[in-house]
Amino acid sequence: MSVKDEIHARLTAAFAPDVLDIQDDSEKHRGHGGWREGGETHFTVMIRAPGLASLSRLERHRAVHRALGEMTARIHALALDIG
């Protein structure tokens, strides 16, 4: 399973989001720190889920990171747009 697919599966299972868009931005960072051949190092995630709406910005970010668990060690950069 690709990293992108794993992110999708974990966030869907944790939050049943209304909107979930995951972009692999790795190619934009070619040659920069953390970049690896084959990509899957830099991601932008937009998620909209009722369970996140009542949380503060910090709590939403923490919840997403908890849902992703140990796989965050394989991701160099994760930009979150959470609503």
C-alpha cells in the first residue's frame, strides 16, 4: 500500500470525513531535505470531518497525528488543512 493510500485509510477509519483530499507534493521538493527517490515524503492533506469541527486548531492537528500513528516517521513533511 502506498503512503498516500495508507494516510487515506487511516483518516477515513478515524474520522469518516465528508471531504478528504491528499496530495503527494514530493516532486516539488526534489533535492531538498527529506526527499527520497520515488516520492511519498511530502504531503498536503485537506480534511473536513464533523468529529474535528469542535476541536481547537491544535487539538485537530494532534488528532490527525494520532490517527496516522507511527507512519508519520516515514513522512518528512505533512501540511494539514483541517476544518
